[in-house]
Amino acid sequence: SEVVPDIVLVGLQEIDRRPEAYLVAMSTKEIAWNSIILTNLQRIYGNGRFTFVTSRSLVGIYAGMFVRSEISGDISGISTA
């Protein structure tokens, strides 16, 4: 039987080193990574199996949180800093 994780946290570095990355809350590269990661989770585990929760980036560092869709309603009070 396939084991599907409840929570997937992804960390990347060196994703956006442009000066504009300091000024925006969510850069276009962060949005693109959110989409790429979610698409690949759906490809690996099946469509609809994962939901994007939140992400945060600081210039070149990115962290994204994705959860199994079945438990996404149980997650609340998300805070990033």
C-alpha cells in the first residue's frame, strides 16, 4: 500500500535574488514554485490529493507547505514570519 504523507514541507534556496524580491510580499518566482510543487505532488500521488497551505520566501530562500486535501480543513491559524 502506498504511503501518502499528511504534510509536505519544501525548502529551496537561491530562487530569486533580484532586488525586487526584497519589496514584494509574494514574488512571481514564489508563485511559480508553489504551482510547480503542487503539480508534481498531484502527479506523484494523484489529482486532488494535496492542497497548498502557505509559503514564505526571503529573497533566495523559499519554504512551502502542502497538506493532504482530506486534512486541509483541520488546519487553521497559519502564521509565517
